[in-house]
Amino acid sequence: MAGASRSPAPAATSTAHDRRRIAIAFAGVGGFATLLFFFHLGTYGLWEPDEGRYAEIAREMLATHNFIVPHLNYVPYIEKPPLLYWLTALAMSLGGVNELAARMAGALAALAGVAMTFGFALANFDRRRATLAGVVLATSALYAVMAQVLTTDMLLTATIAAALYAFFMHWRDGGRWCWLFYLAMGLAMLTKGPIGAALPVVIGAIFLWRERDLAGVIRRFRIIPGGVLTAAIAAPWFVMITIREPGFFDFYFIGEHLRRFFEPSYSHDQPIYYFVPIMLAGLMPWTLTLPFVPWRRRAPNPARRFCLIAGATIFVVFSLASAKLAPYVLPAFPPLAIVIADGVLAAADEIDARGRRRLIAIGPLLALAGAFAIAVGIFAARFRAPYPLMVRPAIYAAGAILIAGGIGCAIAFARRRNAIGLTIFAAAAAATLIAVSYGRILAEPLRSYAQLARAIEHAAPDARLVCFPRYVQSLPFYTRRRVILVGDRTELAFGADHVADADQYFFYRRDALIRLWKDPRPTVFVVDRFVLHQLAPILGPWRVIASDRKKLAITRAGAAPSPPAR
């Protein structure tokens, strides 16, 4: 009897041991991802155009206390719902108006995506696959890069991942998972509109059809009360802004969604195969492992099928759309990271010689990628684009890391140290991303006007600002001032048509530029270098107060400078 009373102890000890190992794995993946996503996150200026635009919208929310209608350059900007702006404004209210706070929401969303992917893989596979899935996602090139960029894409990716994972868990276990599904869809709609609900719904329907499990779906998934929950989260903002901004419905739902999806000439038109190289490059270096995964010998698993359906559906939907940008397919990355991790570990678990050769071959491919990077650095001066030459040191460092990593993991796999080989592979991927991240700093003069704007703010803190012939997105962010635009309104067109003082801040003709130039008030003109020779006969003498590779900030020669801020 005494022995029987002690019999549960080993099981309890084993369970506690497993929980500790899971906790350690989760903490390791989380720390690993945090290092990648937050590494010098606030040390370089906001890149044009997206980061400058979204950061300024959040700053203006704080300045105007208007959290319903987003404003850019103090005119309504309604191309995106407000969730990203709200979160960024919150970060700025806590950490100050700076680059770190501006990028915080995206980095945290990326971290949440890794955590959710770990949890989903743990629930449906095992600890090893959960750990590797988190690492694969964190080190996939496009995901890691976009984690440090202020756009809506990473927040949309996190909310869609939450919705997809919750959908599958409810299908598997029932319970309260469906409420998380509807909650996440509501947040996704507040991030980027109807696509935030359309993708999870379409993916879920395809999966249920594939599993022949559509019977009773309305009752099982509580579709009616769930739809009410999603609407309760997303609809109030859409209703309020429709009331406050006449023309919103036609501009946003018809223009930004239907026309953007179906009309090639509306925005960002690209060929239907556009996302094929984006996916292959975006999943690097894990793309190199795909040919060596024993796909046909995998035991059936509904979670794997669901992840494949999710990734493929997202890829197909955005490929069919007329408007295409590289980050659009980012929501496919979390489920595909699970598929890749499962396949790579299946190859690692093969004990025959063929399985070992599969893994060994990954190393030379990684080294070959490194050699290609070094070749790009060597011939950087021959590229038409200036970026390879500017970031050449980062390219050389990345190439050297990949070559060393390829050699190291090939040796480890050859010695049947598969865990060590995968660790070296992941470490090489992470080190490469850190090296490449320095390229952002090197390329800052071409992609950011932060230094120019700061110089203008220091030299003329009280002067009016005039942009010609295009609007500089980050100029209001760094100078804390509204900008006068002489030229095409582009994304400011809707807002300029819906404000009473548009005639004071928006001009088309050059004669307006001359009037502004002759105005005795202190004024700084931010102009493109290539148009300056056209202005010389019109404007007369000027004085340069700030400059960079693309633009000059000028004032009238002899004009009294604005006193520097104290």
C-alpha cells in the first residue's frame, strides 16, 4: 500500500520536468526573437515614405487629441483604419516622440506572432517543432526585416495569426477558442480593413471543406454571436468616420479595396507571379531546406494541412489582386514557419544514410548563398541602384557569416549532430540579419530625411516650411510643424479636399512658389536638387541651411534667420 501511494510521483515529476523544458524553450525563443526585432530599433531615422507617414499620423493624434479621424499634415488621411496609429500614439505618449516609440508596435506584434506560433506548434506537434517554428519565423528574412519597419503589415500578420490559430483550436477542441477567433478578426479589421476578416473566413471555409466538416458549422462556431462580436469591435470606428468624413465610404471601400483589388492601374500594379520570388527570398535562409524535406513520407496531420492551406490561400489571394507590395504576403509566414519546422525536423529524424545526406546538403547551399552575397559586394559599383555600394560592408559581413555557418552545420550534420547543425544554421541566420541590419544605418541617407529635418529644425525652428515639388513625409514629424506643399498632393488629395484652409497649404502652380518666396515671413523651402537649376532664374539668390543627397533646404539670401530654439 505504501508503494502504491508513491506511484504517481514519477509521473508528476516528469510532467513538472516537461513544463520546465517547455518554459525554457519558450523563454529562449522569445529572447532570441527580442534580440533580432529590437536590435538598435531606434538608432536610425524614419524611412520614406511609410514610416514617416504613419509616425506623423500618430504624432498628430497626440497633438490634436483627435483619435477618430487620422490626420496627415493636419488634413484627414483615411486610407487605413486606426489601430496601428492608436498603438503608436500610446507608445509615443509613454516613451516620447521618437523612432523607437514609432516602431514599437510593429516589433511587439512580430514578437507576439512568434509566441503564438510557438504555442500553436506546441499544442499540435511537440516541443522541438514549436521551438524550431518560432526560430524559423523569427529568422525568416522578410519577417525579421518588417519587424523593424513601421507599417500596418506586421500588426495585420499578428492579428490574422491569432485568428487562424484560434479557429483551428476551436475546430479541434471546441470551448472558448472561437471568441478569440472573432476578437482577432475585429482587431485585424481595425488594422487594415475587411481583408482582416476575409482571409481567416476564407481559409477556415476551405479547411472545413477539405476535412468534409461543414455540417453544423453555424452552430459549432457560433457564427451569429461571433459575427456580432467582430462587428462590435470594428464597426464603431467605421460608422463614426463615415459620419464625420463625407466621401469616406466611396474612397475607402470602393477605391481602397474594390478598385485596388481589381484595377491594375489603381495602385502598385505587378504581374501575377510577383510573390513567387518574394516568398522564396522572404523565407531565406529556410528556403534552402525545402528541397531536402521528405514531404511524401510525412504522416497525415490536420494541423499541418491547415497551415498549408492558410499559407497557400494567402499567397493566391494576394497574387490575384492587382495591387501588390512585398509585405502583403507576410500573414502567410507564421503558418508556413510551422510547416517548415515540421519538415526540417522530419529530415533530421531520418536515421538512414539518405536522410543524413539530405541534411549535409543544406550546408553547402548556405555557404553558396554567402559566396553570392560576397560577389554582390565585389560588383556593387556596377549596379544601377546605389544601395549595394552603400551597404557593401554589411553585405561582406553577411556573406562571411553564411559561409562559416554553412561549413559549420555541414560538419555537424555529417557527424550526426543534427541538433547542433540546426542550431548553427539558425545562429548563422540570426547573425546575418544583425549584420544586414547595419545596412539600414548605412543606407539612411538615401531612405530617410531625418538628418535633413533635424538640421532644418535647429537652423529655423520658427520658419514656415514649403515642400516642392513633392511632400516629405517625415518633415512634420521631426519639425513638429505643418508643411505647405507646392506640387502634386498624392496621398494628401482626399484630406486637402475636405479642409477649409486648403488654399493656404496646397498649391499646384509655380507662381504660388514665387509668392511664397517673396513673402517677408521666415520661410524654408525644401526642394529636390534636380529642380534647383529650374528655380534659379525665378527665385534669385538663396542661402542653403541644410542638405542631403536628394534635397536642399534654402531661404532667401539676406533673409533674417529664425533664432535657434533654446
